[in-house]
Amino acid sequence: MAREQLKTLTEPMYYVLLALTKERHGYGIMQSITELTEGRVSVGAGTLYALLSRFEKEGIVAQTREVERRKMYCLTELGEEVLTREYTRLNQLLKDGRFFFNKDGTLPPIDRDGMKIKEETDRATETDKQVMEGIPELPEEKQKKISSAPKRKSFRNALGKGLLTT
């Protein structure tokens, strides 16, 4: 049952396990997380000790020793497996997302009921017309060569099938 519950980790869980790739005490774990995330994530003492207790019960972390009343913790082999599995899962999410995002991290226009695709192809068609108007006519023999060449898929068909992205 415990393994099923930890199929995916919350952000605090993930960062606690990351911090415990090195033996640390509670306050050291909190500091490590804040440093690593540049303050974006902070885990309070209540959350931390509740997680440590849960992780200890499930065999994910173990108390290694006590130094000056500070309990030191570290990942177990099971903890390493849980952390590695989560790291792999997060990387897969990123990989999947790259397919849908532009290189600068922005989303391309969202297609709602096919309207964006139609608007974009109409805009592209209009741009193509403007560009074509500025190109001088080819000699007749070259026009024949081009017209007898195998036909390419149209921009509209390629965009509609998701073959082209903006």
C-alpha cells in the first residue's frame, strides 16, 4: 500500500528526498531545500517532521545517528529507488511537454474548435499571396518543369495534421 501511495511525490516530498542524498539533520534539510530552490520552495518544520516520520515508517529514510541532540537522516535503498523513479517520471513529463511548447517556453496559439488553425492557415495563405505577387514570372519551360514535378502536401494539410508547428 505504501508503494502505491508514493507513485508520485509532492514537491516537498521530492525535495526532502533530494536533500537526503547526503546525511542531514532536520534543520539542514530545510536549509538545503531553500538554497537549492533559491527560496521558491520552503518546507516548514511541521511538514518536514511529518514527512520524515512517514518516510521512516515506510523504510524510505532512516535515522543514522544522533549528534548533539540532532537526529541525522539519510535515504535507504528503497528511498533511492523512490527518488530515482520520481526523477525519471518528472523528466518524462518535461519530454512530453516539449512537443507542445515553443523553444522559448511559451505555448503556441491554442486551437479551440479548429478556429486558430483556420485563422493561421488563412493568414499564411494571405502572406503567401503577398510574397507571390512580388516574384517575377518564370520562363515557360521552367514553369512546365515545376508543374510536372511531384506535388508537395499543402501547408494547410500539413498544419491540419500537426506536421508543422509555429
